[in-house]
Amino acid sequence: ENDISMDDEQEIDEGRRRGRRHRDEEDYEPEDDDDGDYNGNDHDIISSPPPNKKKKKSSSSDNAADHSPLNDRHINPTGKPAEAGIIQEVYVENFMCHRKLSVKLCRNVNFIHGQNGSGKSAILAAIQVCLGAGARRTHRARNLKDLVRKEAGADCSGAKLRVTLLNKGSDGFMPEVYGDTITVERSISMRSGGFNGYKLLDQNGKEQSRRKADLDAMLDQLNIQVENPVAVLDQEEAKKFLTGKAEDKYEFFTKATELERLDRCYAN
């Protein structure tokens, strides 16, 4: 029973040769062909997968995305400068340390540098106050009268702030009324009976409104959020965010996500 015939030995040798040839074929990695059609053995031809029927569903979802209401938003085209909501000029008079100052800004990034006490933060505070923020939000005073320049003396009637915004393009706020620019003027009176409020001026400097509701509507249209620390981050807010307690960081979060404003609106 242990005897092996010659035919059996030949079959065993043939099987070994086939095994070696099969291993050699597996270890062989052909070089890349120019036409990319080589796939090893003739019997290993890789056929292209059948067309996926689910592509029709994806196309329908793409069509739904094309009709999304988000596509109706006005977005500045790539490479084209913004046309609305950009600060063009800031003017202050008897505000903090400035007697009179006019700063013209470009549409892109602006750097304001200077020594300590030269009034860099006063420019940022002027933008905040002129666009509707309270005095406490600037972290410079508790009320608006404290922001009036002290060196002006008792004869000073108050401070005046102006912020001029671009109002061009499809995102502009009532362009038929205000034109290509809107100037927000904020008056801080030191005298009783003086005017403390806002004025909206058109491109010709003509007054069009004194209503705070119109200012809020314009800020909402141009998406300007002066009380949002993500939009306006002063030194004190930055300190709270970096080294503050958990309560301070949560307050920062509620302001940044506008949850604080929503709570205030629904509470009223």
C-alpha cells in the first residue's frame, strides 16, 4: 500500500511545478503600461463594474441642492471686493483722547498701530458706540458721558461720532434712499436737553432717519454685529476668553452664538 507508481510520481511532480508557477505569477508585479490595459494573466481581466443605479438618486439630490433657498443669498463673487457693509471712514470729535480725528480705511485688512495711550482702542470704541453698542460694551466707561473728552472743559457740548459704510450692490440697505454710502452719526450731549441719539445720513450727507429701529434694520441687513465678540474682540474680552473662569467663557459663547440676544428678544 505504501508503494508509489511512476504515474503517481509524475502527477506529484506536475502538481509541484504548478504550485511554483502559481506562486511566481502571484509574486510578479508587471510594470505600468502606457495604455494601462495590462492586468496580469489573460484570465484575470478586470471588467468595469456595472453602472450604479443609485446615481439617479444622487442626481435628484443634487437637483434639490440646486433649488436650495441658501442659493438665493447674495454672496460676493470670488476676486470681487465687498460692496456693502464695509467701513469706509471713521470720524470722532471730542471722544476719549481725540479732539478731532478722521480715519479712512480700505476694503481689506487695516492695521492701526501706535504707542500706549495714543487712542488706538478709542477708534474701535467709536465704531462700537456709533453702531449701537452701549458704553459698558467698550469696557472703557459705564455711561456715554464718561467717553467725552475730559480736556475739552466745561464749555464742551458733547462728542460726535460718524461711521461711513459702503452701501453698493444687491446687499445694500435701501439704496434708493441712501445711495452708495450710509453714514451713521451718534451724538453724546453733555447738556440737559441736548440731542443724544442716532442719525442716518445718505451719500450726500442729508439726514434720512433718527429711528433706532432703522439703524437696527440696517445692521441686520448688512450683518454687522458690534456686540458679538467674534466680530469685535477688544482687550478685555480677549482676556476673559484666555484666562477667564468657566462662567466667563460660557458668557463669551452665548454672545458669539447670539444666544444671549435671542434670550433677550424672547424675554421682551
